[in-house]
Amino acid sequence: MRILCFLPVIIFLLIGVELKAAPLTIEKARVLVTGPGFNRPAKFPGMGEFSWAGNVQRLPSGELLMVHSMGYYHVSFAQPRQIEPKLAAEYRKVGWPLDFPAPTGGRCMLTRSRDNGKSWSRPETILDLKWDDTPCGLLRCDDGTLMATVNVQASWYGYLKAPERFKNELGGANTAQASIRSTDNGRTWSKPVFLKSPGTFYQRSHVQLVQLPDGRILWPTYFSSAGTAGKLGGAIHQSKDRGKSWSLLSVINREGNAEDKASKGAGNVDEPALARLPDGRLFLICRPDGGRFFSKDSGKTWRYDGKLVTAAGTFKAPRVFALKDGTIVVVASYRNLQVWLGRNGWRDWTGPLALDPSCYGYPGGTKLPDESLLVSYCSSGRAPNKIFVVRFRVNEKRDGIELMRIGE
């Protein structure tokens, strides 16, 4: 009788333990920020169904800000546009709408969350140049200034130099980099300040800015001097005045190591991402194979430290975070959205670990006060696509990740 009396309690407790221990699925964990038919900005010429997810920052009030693009495709070339004819034919075969009406291409957008990421405000335009512009990095500086970095894409592609009609735009470059600043938490923004490129063909960047203890801000970019098939070098630019001006700090060349010479894209420093480690060193990782670098002198010189993956060309757009105990967390597109963990003095690496196997990725994001990571990313590299955010933490053993509910 006593056993029978306690049996319902035991069953209830066992069910409770099982329910509590059940991990979240990605479908339950992620939150849709914007997508076709959901939370779209006011319609404008050039708006289609494609957005790149940019970086996220948290204000002291707890409000979250995210930058992202709004356009019509992977690149939303402005009009008039000129694409090399053979390349244009290839683009059209995959559905690229090269005749899409877009007088100024895509735009830079900003959206906010006041409930820790559970819901997001209607995106608003923060920059619209005469070219396609895509916001990538977003940083809140130590004095409260917000800084956003912007990829500015010329309206031509597939040529070794600017066609005659475009040679006086963006200094003849195919892609340029600019930054904008806000001193009122993103309500108004300054005019863009353009970077000078170490290369002659293009300069691009992905999502990450880092502020050092001395106040300097570092911005990693990558560049080419030899046209569409040229070798890519990395660059670190610095600002000593919270983004009012920039200067070149260093260039990162990856001269082929033995392991690099046999892989496609070897020798390139593409889409570099940067983090400052607890011991003061800087860690940098790049496309196409997760090439790793360390700097002991705040970015002046760099040491190559191997790579994360062997299938070069499939590792894209890394976003890197450093935890207080020194664990490095890399989130990147590796066929889909994946995570790598570096620990034990960064000698040991675990991954790839699936974060969202259903989505393309190209992540941004931020580290929250509890050291969980809120990651922004894209469902696809083509239109139509969606922007999601997902929250996760690294487990205590530092060999796995756990999805978490957003807003809790």
C-alpha cells in the first residue's frame, strides 16, 4: 500500500526530470527577426526579399540593437549597373534579378529589441548611399558612441578594373568600406567615413570590431589588388578617436605553408574575424579554411597557427567570441551554421557542432552578460531569405553547446 501511495509521486518526479532535461530544438530556440511577410521595413525602391544579418550590441539599459541590410539579392547592385556579360548570364541562370529596379541598391537597416531578443521593432533605414550598402559591424564604444561598418558595393562586377562610366566612383574600387557613428543610441547617424584600402581592386569586411583597453578600435578587413581572381590579404585598421578617422595598422599575408599549398584558396586571408583574449592577445580567424592567427602586440604583427577545416572553400564568415576562462567560440557557415570551441590554451579544438543545420548562416551576434551568445544569421544566401537570432551557451566541460530560450 505504501509503495502504491508513493508511485504517482515518483512517476510525476521522473516525468518532471525528463521534461526539464529535454534539450531545446533549434525550431523552438530561434526567433525570427524579419522575413518575407513578417516585420518588414517601409517599402522603398530596391527592396526585395533579401537581407544580410549584421552585428548585435547591447545597451546599458538592456536594449538590443541589430544592423542588417535590405535589398533584393546576394548583392543588390544599384542602377545603372554593368555586369560582365558571361558572368551576367551565369547569374541569371541561378535566378539573380539583374534587371530589378533599384536606383540606390540595398540599404542599411537597424532594428531594436526591448525584451532581450524575443521581439524586434520594425527595421528603419540608417544609411542609403547611391550604391548598394550593407552594414556588417556594430560596436558600442566605451564612451557610449555606436559605430557601424558598411560594405559599399560599386554597380559593376566581373571586370579586372572599373568600366569607363564607373572609374570615378569609389576611387575606381569594386567594393569600399565606410563607418558611421551615432551618439544618441542609434537614432541619428553621421555621414560615412571611408577607409583607404591597402589594395587597388577592392576592400571588404564582415562583422567584427574590437576596442582595446587603451581606447583604440580595431577593424579587420580583407583586400585584393589583382581583380576578381586575385590573392586576398588581411588588414587591420585602427581608430584612436572612436571612428572619426582611421589608419592602417597592419597587413596580414598568409604565405603558403605546406598544408596550405595543397588546398583551394590557400594563402588567402578572407573575411577575417577578431577577438581579444583574457591574456591580452588578439585572435583572428578567416575564410576559406579557418586559418588561425595570434598577435601579442595589439595587432601589429601576426603568427599563423594552423587551420580548423580541411575542406577549404566551405568555411565562411566566422564570428568569434572569447569567454572569461579563455575558451574561444567560433560561429561560422560550414555548409550550414556551425560552432567550434578552442580550449586548453587553444591547443584543443572541438567541432564542427551543429547550431542551425537548416540555415546558411553568415553570423553576427554578441556575448551577453551571462556569457551566453546571441547569434544573428540568415536562412539562405539567396532571395527569399530570413534573419533569425538564436541563443546558446558552452557547456561546463567546454566540449559542447546548449541552446537556450531567448529572453529568459
